[in-house]
Amino acid sequence: MTAHVHNHAALTKNQALVFGELSKAEGPLSAYTILDQLRSEGFRAPLQVYRALDKLVEFGMVHRLESLNAFVACSHKDCEAHSAAAFAICEKCGQVTELSDAKLDDRLRELAEATGFALTKSVVELRGICADCKAA
Amino acid sequence: MTAHVHNHAALTKNQALVFGELSKAEGPLSAYTILDQLRSEGFRAPLQVYRALDKLVEFGMVHRLESLNAFVACSHKDCEAHSAAAFAICEKCGQVTELSDAKLDDRLRELAEATGFALTKSVVELRGICADCKAA
DNA sequence: TACGCAATGTTATCTTATAACATGACAGCA
DNA sequence: TGCTGTCATGTTATAAGATAACATTGCGTA
């Protein structure tokens, strides 16, 4: 499991456990799903998961999907390299694809600037059917 | 209060009540806030609100803000006129501005097409500080 | 050792959303 | 008139997501 390399301070035990679950998952996981999967590791309360997730999101290693109330591991080697992320979420199979697009980011920045809005974060989530499911 | 004109079948009583609350609100409201405001009208359960909201969203008269778990009345006269909507959400005052931008929509469509993704809906929510709050 | 700080653990509670089932209102038609 | 289908409503209970408040532990450093 060396898909992710991050130059942050070493993760704490709980952060590492939560990140591990997200990394080996096919798609997004809810906080409570993670909790259940980590009960065997001694997890007992939602807060143990939420606290770890908060940090991981802060580090940029995990993204929160607002329209799903769920979380995914970042698909980039070094998550600091990309600014904003967009996601394509398949409503059939649940698969999530992370997209990075400079033109999109530029346009969002322009829109914000045009109205004097100081952008801190952008949420872009495309809902639909992925190519695989469409073919099937 | 004639800010909104819609060519849909007349709203039912509950739909009209919920839409009324959203229309006169300054910003987005949560389903439970709406419920509390409509208790005087006889509302007793969340489902009464959620059912009305589902229809209003379907009609395009109300938008759901995924990153807030809240709802706003559409700011356009005829909500069918615009395809996708983007929102700028001020994290200081809570104000929400609805944006319609063809270039943004085009770019999102291009991104979807490039990966064979069949787009049904796009969620775009900009988080930051609005011009007014920045000035203050 | 003693202090400070960050991570952790624990209990309770709050907020958001839906399932399941019962009732009411009304239109169309035999 | 009485039947039937359908849509809106009402009601109770519960699921799912998130946080508040407070206690405890582990560890580096003065």
C-alpha cells in the first residue's frame, strides 16, 4: 500500500487507521461506515472518526463529498499539488472520479472576483452515470 | 410579494407555505427551521417539510445547498430558464448569491463528456467571504 | 519530577433525513 | 349514488450524520 505519499508529520494512530480504510476502499465511505470497520481496532465513538477526518481533510489527504456526506482518499500522490478538486459521482455504482481542471478553476476564480467574493474553497460535484455503467 | 412567477400547476397548501417561508427569508433555511416557523400553521412533522421541498426542488423553484444542508428559493423569475446554478456562500453572514454562468456550465459539460460521464446535475458551491463582509 | 499540550476516550445530545403505515380529498366513471 | 384510483397529508418511530462537554492518557521538556 504505497499509493499515497505525503510530506506531512507522521499521522497519529487514529488518523492512520482512518486513512487506511479510505485508501483501500473502492469508493467513498461515510464516517459511520468507517467507524464500524474500525470497531475491531478499538474504535467506539463517532468522534474518533470525525476528529481523524478533520485532520486528514486539513492535510489535503482526504476530500469530503458534500452531496454524499461521505469521504474519499485523495487520488493524487501529493495532495498539496492541486488547488481545487472536482468530483464526478456515479449514481449507479457509486464510483467517484477526482478531476483537476485548470480552466474550471480559473472560471470559478473569475466568477468570484467579478462579485468581490473572497473564495476560500470551491465545491464541485458532478452527478450522473459513469461511462462503465452507461455501457452496461 | 410577487417576486416569483412560475408556470407550474398551482402549489398545494404545504408547498405554498414552505415556499413562502423560503421566499421571505434573507438566506437559506434548514428543513427544521422551516418546520419550526410553520408550527403555527399546523405543521407537526419533518416529513411535511421534506415532501414539500422535494416537489419545489423538482419544479426548480427551490435549490438545495449541499454543503449547508439547507434550502433557498430560486432567485429567477422563471426557474426553468436556467440549467445549472452555482452558489456563492458567505461563511460570515450566511448570505447566498445565485450565479448563472454559461462558460462554467460549458466547461462542466466538456469535462463530463471527456470521460464519457452522463451528467444529470452539477453541484457548484463557492465558499468564502462576500464583498460586504470583506469591506466591513 | 512536574508541567503543558496534543491526542484520545466516553457519554450524551443535537441535527438532518427517511421508513412505514393510516387518513383525507377529490376526480372520473359505472 | 357509490366505487375506485391517485395524490396530498398526517403520524409515529427510527435511521443517519455530527458535535458538545468533560475526563484521561501519553509524552516531551523545563
